[in-house]
Amino acid sequence: MERVDVYFGLGSNQGDRAGNIRQAVALMDEAFGRHKALSALLETEAWGFQGPPFLNACVRYRIPRKGSPQEHATEILHQVKSLEKALGRADEPLFDAKGKRLYQDRPIDIDILYYGTQTINTEGLTIPHPRIAERDFVLVPLREVAKQELKRSFPEINA
């Protein structure tokens, strides 16, 4: 069965931040199989809003591919959104009058950063995750877990 490397960004700034990330990885391991690489935790200031500091990490899974990349990535997105809710995330994304995303505190945030080396643009999902190159809280831990194939395909990871 063909497999795909899927990279996730994890963040938490509420409650037991490290515990929230450990629990997220444990639930993701149940959903996707044992992770292949997990970065160290990185503490950073809240990005895009005023709030307590975040702990961030990146994790890589090798997941059996099902269907088209768009369908499979969308299925994975639904799974991680369910995991976020199971871990206490109750907020829905908020937007200002101009459609700009408003960020807020959260016990866990799980973002799909990369789905192999695919570029995916659907109504509800953009991969690679937008603004990765602007976010050291993603890039620093991502560099720890990224395979060379990903770094060659997306040079912004190495910048």
C-alpha cells in the first residue's frame, strides 16, 4: 500500500500546554499509526493576537494513502478537527469584517502543514499551510522532522 508523509504543526497556549501536545500526539498515533518523528517543544509568543505564550511542535506521520490527495487530506483534516474538539477546543474560526482571520487562545491547534510534496487548494483546505515561511514557530520545529525530499521540494523550509 502506498504511503504519504504528512506533517502537522501543533500548538497550545491554555492549560497544561505540554500535556495537551502529548495527548494530541497520542490520539494522532491512534488515528494514523505511530508517528515517525516528533520535534522538541518550542515556546513562542502568541502570533497575531495578545495571549499567553504557546508551546509548539511538529510531527511527521507516514499514512496509507486513500483516494486522491485532495480527498485524503480533507479526510485527515476532519480527523484532526475531531481530535481538537476531544482535547477541549471549542472555538470556531473568527473573521473580521474584511475576512481576515482573528486568532485566539486555544488548548490545542493541529494544522496540516504538508501532505507529501503535493499542493492542495480546495475550499476548506490549503496545503502547504499558508504563511509557513512567516512563522518561525512552525519552521524551527519543522526543520527537525522534515525529510530531505520535503526540504528540496519546498526550499522556504531551509530559509
